[in-house]
Amino acid sequence: MDRAYTDARAFGWSKQPIVEMLIPSTVDAGLAPPGRHVASLFCQQFAPVLPDGRDWDAEEDAAADTIIDTIEAVAPGFRASVLGRQVFSPKGLERRFGLVAGDIMHGNMSLDQLWSARPVLGHGAYRGPLGGLYMCGAGTHPGGGVSGAAGHNCAREVLADRGFLGRLLARRPAVR
């Protein structure tokens, strides 16, 4: 992981990225023609701005080739099985989905952006700067990923602020 991060800082993307591969067509055959599959290859080691004035629009295919090469090294024949692809660089993620700098975590997962400091110090308890404004999602604790924890935690704060949490907990049947 450290090498992937260091590569991304120096070069723009990792030369041997950590790849998360999902093949959703194994559980939903309707996603691809019979005998074919859809694969999603996800990597996080990409600089939002490339060094040396390079632009993601010109480089994203090279980065995607590196990802495919990484899979090919452990699954020979993978490259030959690819019939088409859709590539989203950090710039492409920002353009297509509005993710600033392509950041799916809505802010760095660094020490100054965790726990009570997420999204900013003073607003880490899911309450926003305006009364009645609550925040949840990847930009709040515990951060990115699809766990539902931020929504769960935020809902507890809303219920507590409205005086409902105690009543709901009191109605809960005893666990035996």
C-alpha cells in the first residue's frame, strides 16, 4: 500500500495498484450477454492532479492499462477477454459525478479529518452549522465506504435532538 501511495504521489498513479475487482454479472446474469461478464476494477492510488503538467484526459487510458496489466499478472488471459471499457480518472469522476478532485471519500481520510474532526472540527457530531441541519455520508465519521454507519449515527442524533430516542429505546423488547 505504501508503494502504491508513493508511486501515485511521484508519477500520478501506482505502477502496481491495489485493485478491487467486482464481477456483478455473477449474481445478475442480465448485466451481460450469455457467456459474458461485467467487471468493475477500482483503485484508489491516483493523484487528483498529475505531476509535470500532464492531464488526466490524455493519461487515463494509460492508467487503465496499468490496472488491467495488474490483473493480467494474476489472471492470465484477462486482457484478451476485455471487449470494452469505461474509465473514470479523478478528473472524470469530478466531471461526471461532481466528486471534487475525484475524491469518493469526500475528504482525506487523514488524522486531521477523522472522528470529531470529520468533516471539520466543531461539527463532527453530525450536526451542521445551522440549527436543524444534519450531515451524514462519506464526509462524516466514520468516513467513506458503504457501511451505512454515518447514516445510522446521524439518525440517532436527530432522534435524540427531537426527544424520540429515549422513547424508542424504552419500547424495545428485552433481549434474552
